[in-house]
Amino acid sequence: MAIEATIPGRASPLISLLLLRHLNSVYKVLSQTVPDSVKTDMAREMELHLRDMLRGIDSSLLDEWEKMRDGSYRPSAGGEEVRPPKPEEPPDITRDAKAFTAAIRTRTFAFLRSWSIGNDEAALAVIDSPNDSNGDQWTAARLRAAREAYRTEHTSLRLDPEARNRRHTYGEPSDDGATWRVQQILAGPDAHNDWVMELDVDLAASREASAPMLRLVRVGGLV
């Protein structure tokens, strides 16, 4: 769902504002009304996707909406940002393994969407550490080389519901319990599924940030 491509456009501000308010309402229903016990993995991932997208929207859009509703409205003094309501974060985001895994998968596929279309700078922005586990830096050129290697073996990368199936995501804690090692199988059109994206997730940093903190280890063939 390419929602994020629609919001920032200013060609039709009224449509953008109406869509923004609608998405905010959908997010509030998911986060505040639907019990966690009945949420599917897809629903969890959509909730996280909407939360992250709404948090990143320019506050001026929300100001414009309020001005349309009330001509006397003025943005808050001091330049404070006006944002959609944020969810109440648990004290330890890693405690709920299913929700934490869903958050990791949301960011993983944000990376893969950008990487697969050659938007390497956006892909790098998803990863929290600039280096892999050996200390070697991830750059746009390095990601491009990995993509070119992938495309010599596969014509494209699938990002459809089958590619996002939970069975393609594997995770296990490190021996010291400080990190999770996550493997995301890259689903190709030939169903060989012989490439993988490997990540280390720093648990202490994730607790502090209330979000998964990711280090990209490698993108390559299964070994």
C-alpha cells in the first residue's frame, strides 16, 4: 500500500488533509480499540506502519487542517510540533516477542522496498548502524553492488503477501542475550528463496528507543 507517496503531495492539499485525518482515525482504532489479543500479524504490522508514517508527517499539514476547521486557530507557540496522538509505549518494547518481531519486520520491508527499486539512500536511513558486524561501512555503492549480484540470479524481488509470510522470517537471541539475530528470506519470482537479509537487533538500545535498533549484517546468498 503506497500510502506514504500520497500524503506529502501538495497538488491537492484538501485531499491530502482528508486522507491524513482518515489514516489517523484508522490508526487510533487499531491502537486504542482493537484488543491486542485479536490482532493478526498483518494488523500489527499495519498499525506500526501507520504510526511511523504519521509521526513523520510535516506538522504544517495538521496546522492547515485545523485552520480549515477553525479560522481562529493558530499553531502552538514556540514552534512545537503538532502530531497525531502517539500510542502509549510499553516500558520494554522487547517484552512482547510477537509485537517486537512485527516491528522488526515492518522496518525490514521498508528497507527492502527502497533497496529493490534502487533508492539506496532511503534504505540506508532505515538501518540504525552505519556498519556491519565487522565494522565495514554500508554505503549506497555497496548496496547497489549487492542488488546487482541479486539480479544476476533473480529478475525481481517479491514484496507481496506471500513474500511477507512469517515463515520467511527467522530470529534467535544471541548467547549473551544482548541481541537478536534475524534472517529475512528474500522471496524471488522463481520461489528459490536462496537469498537472505541478516540483521542484528540491539535489545538494550531498542528498549531505550522504544523501537527496534537494527544493524545490517549482510545481504547475500544462503550459506
